[in-house]
Amino acid sequence: MKEHVEDYRPIVGAQVIDELLLLADRVRHRSLQHINSTSVGGGVAEILSRMVPLLRDLGIDTRWDVIKGNQAFFAVTKAFHNALHGGDETINKEMIQVFRDTTEINLQDFDTFGDVVMVHDPQPVGLITRRSVVGGRWLWRCHIDISTPDPRIWEFLRQFVSQYDGSVFSMPDFAQRLSIPQFMVPPSIDPLSEKNRELSDAEVQAVVERYELDPERPILTQISRFDRLKDPLGVIQAYRLVRRHHDCQLLLAGGGATDDPEGQEVLQEVREAAGDDQDIHVLELPPFSDFDINALVRGSTVVIQKSIKEGFGLTVAEALWKRKPVIGGAVGGIKLQLLNGVTGFLVHSPEGAANRITELLANRELRQAIGDAGHRYVRDNFLTTRHIRDYLLLMLAIENKDTDLSLLTKP
Ligand code: UDP
């Protein structure tokens, strides 16, 4: 299916699309390259797979390339990722060397392109040394909750980051002391993607039944990579507390990302914690399960994203878009999306999550009111059209260093 910006007009309104077309006219002479570390799995790949075709449809010459890395490299960058999220990680000299060596290999092989190069997250950050050869404007786009990073690893990465022309963070809480400009751009979801498009009740029901869930009883769902920072064990704890008062089922579904080597280990922990409870459904989803994920979320009664750290949490916006009441950990980008008590509920513990789930299960009107408010909030703030607008503004802003940077949104 070919993506067209015009298809979004009925969803976001004429003004939003007209503004995009106007901006695209101003940026059309510039080309753009996105670089990240995986083409499948996780939020960055999710966003780029939808945004790149739309940027092309707007006439912006856009490319998306993925760096190469072996298992050792991704084990190191996952440790960086955890350390930047404030986790307690040991990062030794050998690990730093693995990072440098892989960066070097990519520098030799990699084809950089474009007037603007947007490098996503820490894995490819070292490619910046190429700029002195190829020129262009380089932006480092950070998707991580970097509010309390391990200072040693941040100092190491900062040597690279500070060589960029600008940095982009998902929310002001993540801003860092940097000598380069910092832009705040929250991520987004695509309402027309296979994961978010409208489905019929029959389609939803068929998927729910295929996964052997009972459509007659409440379903609590968390869809996430199996990652400790997503706290799947905390979700199981919350479900067990809810079960004292309400009959319900728990669905924990997720797959891996090629740049996340910890998934299998965490999945094993989750299976053990689930034990022989027939009402806990642990699903390992293959890549490209978008239709099934869409239907599973639509078939859920309450959606949970009980993360301990979260850059943004696309899964939250995806569920809100489907008018689902969402309970999220009060961290990072989840706080941008869930206005407590209005567009969802923020919680700090499994007990807190259980209380809110119990409240929602007992009150259909509350579920509906919260779900409707969440849908409107996503429409106005977290759809791909707003994200593209911000990137186009960013391309204009860094083209001319005197541009008024306050044009960029800060929700
Ligand atoms: N996702 C998926 N399959 C899975 C688990 C997650 O397609 O098995 C998607 C999910 O729907 C969302 C993205 O991957 O679009 C995850 O993004 P998020 O920001 O929630 O978390 P991240 O994985 O980037 O930490």
C-alpha cells in the first residue's frame, strides 16, 4: 500500500495537512537520511517505517539506513541503553572497544547521504566523525529517557553528541547540559498503519479467539518487548491482586528487536512467574504481527504499560488511539501521554496498578470517558503528521542558524 499524506486529511483536518504541504514546499530542496540500528522491532523502527514513505510522498528525498552490528556490539549497546536509563551496569574497557570497533567498521562501509542526517539513539552515534568528510547538517535524535543517566556512560557518548549540529529529545525532562541546540519533539503513531487502523468487531473477535482468550471476560493487556524496564513481572503481580476481586485474564505479548539481546532471558522469567495460571497468556509474537496486535489491543478491556523507564512508549499512544483506558508507570514519555485521571492513570507500583485496574473494571462509563479523552489527546498531539511537521521545521531551523527555534512545539 502506498502512503499518501492526503489520506490523513479526514483524520487530522485540513489545516494540519495544508500546513504540512506548505512546509514541505520550503524544505523540498533538502534531502534527509535517517540512520538507526534495527529495521524491525521497537519504537524507532515502528516510527521510521511509516514516516519515511510519507516524507517521500511530500517530495522530500528521504532514505533510511541501518548500521551493522554483531551480537557483542548489541550486548554492549543494550548495556549503554540500560545505563542511560539509570540502571546499574558495569561497562568496562573491552566493551568500549567493541563499540569503537563496530563504529569504525560502519564508518568504512556506510553510505551516508543527504543534506540532513538524523542519527537515532546511541548505537550509531559515532558516525558523526564522517561529517568532516561528507558535510551536511547532523542531528542526534535520542529516544531514550535520559533524565538520570549513568554519568560515566553519558560522558563517553557526549564526546560524540556534542559534535552534532543539534540534538532532539522526546520531552523537556530529558534535556541535557550540551553545547549544541536541543529540540523537543515527542514521537508519534500512525493512525492508518496496520497496527492502528480501524478493524471490524468480527476481525477483533477472530484474533482474540485465535489466541484462546475468552472474549466474555475482561482482558488486561501489556504489549511490549520482553525487557525488565517494561516490568512484566510487576504486571503479573498487579493482575494477581486484581484477581482477588475480579475474574479476568492477563495477556503479555511481545517479540524481540534485533538490537535487544536480553529478550529471551526476560521471556523465560515471565513464563516462570506466570506458572500454570491458565488465565495468563504469554505470547511471543513474530515480527510484523501488526494486525494481531491491533486486534488484541482492541479486544482488551484495560491496557497496561507499567514501565520503570520509558523514552516515550508508543504502545500507550497506540492503545489510547483505540479508545482504551491505559494504566502506565509514572515515568518518562508515559507522563506526556497520560494526564492522570483524564487521559489515563499513572501508577508507581503493582499495588497502585491493581487499584486502578480494579476501579476501571468496575466502571464501564469511566473506561469509556478516559478512553475517549485519550483518543482526542493522541489525535491532537501524537500522530505522525505532527511529528513530520516538527521534523520539517527542524530541517528549516538547522539550515539557517538564525531561525526562530521557538516555532517548534513543546507540549
Ligand atoms: N511492538 C511490536 N511487537 C511486539 C512488541 C511491541 O510490534 O511484539 C511494537 C509496539 O506496538 C510499539 C513498538 O513496538 O509500536 C514499541 O515501542 P515503544 O515505544 O512502546 O517501546 P520500545 O520497544 O521502543 O522500548
